[in-house]
Amino acid sequence: MTTAILEVDGLSVSYSIPGDGLLGGGMRSLQAVNDVSFSLQAGETLGVVGETGCGKSSLGKAILQLVKPSAGRVIWNNRDLCGLTRKSLRPLRKDLQIIFQDPLSSLNPRLCVGEIVAEPLLIHAPELSAREREQRAIAMLERVGLRPEMALRYPNEFSGGQCQRVSIARAMIVEPKVVVCDEPVSALDVSVQAQICNLLRELQRETGIALLFISHDLSVVRYMAQRILVMYLGRIMELAPRDELFTKPLHPYSQALIRSVPVPDPAMPLNDYPDALSGDLPSPLDPPSGCVFRTRCPKSTPICVSQAPPLERRGDRHLVACHHPEE
Amino acid sequence: MTVLLECENLAVTFDIDQGQINAVQDLSLTLSSGECLGVVGESGSGKSQSFLAMLGLLARNGRASGSVKFRGEEILAANRRRLNELRGSRLAIIFQDALSGLTPTMRVGEQLAEALRCHEAVDSAQARARAIEMMEIVNIPDAANRFSAYPFELSGGQRQRIMIAMAMICRPDVVIADEPTTALDVTVQAQILRLLDGFRRHTETALVMITHDLAVVAGLCDRVMIMYAGRPVEMAPTATLFDRPCHPYTIGLLKSMPTLRNDPAADLPVIAGQPPDMRKPPPGCAFAERCALAEERCREERPQLRQVGGSQQVACHLVSA
């Protein structure tokens, strides 16, 4: 399982947003993703974690070309997706699917869920008859834990967890190779969250799909992913196998993130937690010079102000971007 | 420890087009000074509505019945004037969404000062000084200058700090925090939880922490009430609840929670199914449909909350006393 099926190389995304001028005069550029490179292995789940605004969702969308990257390449089957036209991208989308955070707003309210799940087949398997499409949609609905008769109901008749099952069925029906999961369980109740996580894991075991699992919740990512990418202000801070990241995180930001997760143990009162990160995320419009994390970093020194640390290998599959990584 | 809030058989109903929803039923609890109570449940479990009802803050189609006493005074039937005296000064609330909880066109410092001036005889200079002091206590950097900031100029974490400052500025007896950290990042959540923990250690204020996250209550609360489909199903001291959860729902919740400790290779044990439709609640135990242990009796007869052991209460037919 060491063949890379998707290669992301130097990917950047920038948005232009209105500047300070009256009437929106002067556009400013917001760099949401900055020079991100990694590869996704066949059958693995790569977790992407970080705080709000760190660029993790933009990264997911840029890989699928749902937002246009400003630089970099996404290599899929020896082709760079970034250079392709919409038309030539279309057949490739069969292999690259996405599941969004808000299950209700990502489903068309005017279609019944059977139609929603069958719709991708219209584009990607036009040779199928209407009857075959329906059969496949129903089989897929059953696979994700919904009853066949539910195919005729509309999204507003479903709970959040059920809607997310429909989204998963819609993504999986074209037998993709890669699914980007953008906070797929964040909007769900705790008891339903576990059901959806398990479902994604089962589907992965059965089909061997690779998942890019984006989440702000470290406990969920730890459970879903084999490797984890930690992002901060659009940049990769650390990329490491799961157990390595949780047992010996090297980047001060990863350490702080892990320390901030509340422990469900009454024997561990809050004031026993080591110092949590102080301050808030700086504005991505005006990121700090040098290392973007330095304004909140307990280990910051003059070199962190003047130079951005490169992403360097520490150990076999462990990458970290820090001038003073934990040894 | 003085008893501050006594709530007996509180029920909340909402009138809707198709009839009525019983959002909360049979809720009884007491809250004493200096205590921190965690209220845990999923969306629609009635956890927020219970406490909104106690403060007289239900939506227009909502009605509350039963009894809620604050320091012995019945407040469920109190008129608006009396409630306005109590709310903000003695009983305060922190909402989840700090952006919509603050007035967008008013400087945050002035909103803090206003909260104080409504309830205490202070002049504007004193109010300003207290507001700035309060902003410093909740760790707003450069508080004297941030006094003049508008809510949109602050980050989500800072806005939630302002909400906390506003709730605390009149030194209330009871603060109800309704999912105060749910919209925040985990690093900021850690800061806010420590801040709340500091308040409750250094003041006599009783804190009610409403959340869906059991991990949040673990380090903060003395006691936890678990709600399901509008009713409390288990109530216990925090350590007991985590040690010896009794209700199958509590047990399921604890097990289905991904943590940084459990084995990531094993599938998470899940609670199958989903909460019942509150428009047509089942006649027996609301959890029976999802409960692996449910018997005939559970589907027919609703279990009452009763004492098991010294300090634990549970509503389940299958738990022996």
C-alpha cells in the first residue's frame, strides 16, 4: 500500500477579496493555501486538521478543482488536473468525489433521495437504463443503511445523519477512487457521528477507496486516518503517521492542538492541563513574517521572525516545518 | 452552600401547526451556590429549552409549567418586570453564538457597561472602569482600547469572552452557559473552559454547562444530568457517572465517543438508530427503540427517575436499585 494515487505538488489557493477602499476599491489577495505538497496512497485515509480558516477546506476543494488553484499541480493518473478544462475534467470526476459538511444543504431539495443518488450515473454511466440506475441507487441506499422505500422521500424528511448517508451513497455510487470528506460528521450528534465514521471505514475496507478526511476534531481524525496533516494559516506544519503524531508530535502547534482536546476523565481537572495556546489565529490577510505560527509559539526566536522554516524530514515518514522541533 | 434554583416538574411545550411538542417533561433539580452542573444531551433533547424556560426566554409559541424557584421565590409565573430585574443581574446566560448575542452596532465595552448600569447605581465613568476591568479578567488583550471595538472587529474567541464578561459583570448567582464553546476551535475552547473554571473556583456563582460533549463536562462539572427526548434519564456526580454509568444511553454515549485514548483500529461501538420524533413520542421509554436491552415493559411503561445508590438517579426499568 505504498503506491501514491494522487500527488499534490506545491498547491496554492488565493482568493481576492475587497480591500479597505470605499466601494470596495482595491482588491486584496488572501492566500488560503500556501505551497502544500503531499501524496495520497491507495486505500489510505489522510486526515487534515487545523483551526477555522487554516485552509483545510480550500485544500480539499482545490484538489477537486472546485476552486481554481493559483499555483501548483494535482497529479492524477499521470495528468495534472490543474491544467484541464472543465470538459476534460468531467470524466475524471467519476473517480474523485466529495462529501460536504452540511448534509441538508448539499442535497437538492426538489429531488427525492433515490434520484439524488442515481443522478451521478446519468453522467458517468449513460449506458445504464433507467431501471438499472434505480436498482443501483436502491442497492447503494441499502448499503449505507437506508431502507429501499426511503428512495421516494425528499431530503427534508430525513435527519442530519440520514442526509449524510445519502451524501455518502451519492459519492460512492460511481465507485470513486478518492473521496474528499470535508467535515462530514461535524454537524451530527455524538451518537450519530460514530455511526457515520464506522460506515466510512466499512466502505473503505470493502472498496479500497482513499479518503482525504478534513476535520477540526482531533479525536475523530485519530480514529479515521492513518496519516495526519496539520495545517496552520494555509501551510503544512507537520505530516506524520497517526500514532507518531499523537505520541510524539514535533511541531509546537501540533502539541498545542493535542493538549487542547478535552479528556473525558473527571480525574483530570481543567487546571491540570498544561498551558493551552494563548491568543487567536492571526488574520490570514496579514500573516506573520517568517514562521506563521510564531505569534502564538512558546519557542519562538529571532530566526522564526525572519525565516519561514522549510518542511523537513524527521524520521521515516515524518515531516515537520519548524526551526525548533521537539527532539 | 445555599440552594439557589429549585425546579420541580418543569415541562415545556411548543404549539406547532400539527399540534403540540412536549420538548421538556418531568424535570426536577436543585442548584446550589458554587456548584457546576453539566447538562448533556443531543439536539432536541430539551437541554437548552429547559433553562431558557427557567429564565422566561422561551419562543412565543412555547409555554412552561411546573415550578421554578430562585432563592425561594417562584419565578416561572413572575411578571416581566421582576424577571428583568433578575435576568442579567442574578441569573445570567451565555449563548453559543456570540456574534448574534451581541448588538452589532454598539461598541462591546458599552454593551458591558450597559449591562452593569441596568442593574447597579453606577455613573458612566465607574461603569466604564468596571467594563474594562472585566475585559481584562477575561483576557481581552489591550482592554482599554478594545472597549471601543465593535463585535465584528473581534475574533470568535474574543466575542465569546465578551459574552462571558457580560454575564459575569453583575456577579450573578447563577450563570447558564448554553454550548459556549461548540462554535469555537479546540484551542480556543480550552481557553474558554479554563476561564469558566476560574470563575467558578473564585466566586460563589453556580454554573450550568449545557453541552453535547461529555468530554467538556468531565474536567469542569461536579454533577451531570443526561437528557434524552425531553427528560432527564440519569443524574450523578461526574466521577460516578464516568465510573459507573447506569442508563444504557449514557453507557452508549460514553462508548461511542472517539477519544485520544481508545484503540483507533477497533470500530467505535455505536448506538443504533436515532432519537425519536418529538412530534410522536413513543409511549414507553423513549430510548427503548435504540436500546439493545429493551424488554416488552420498556416499550409500554415509561420508567421514572429514581435513586440508585447514594447520589445517582436513573430512569431505566432494567437498573436495579
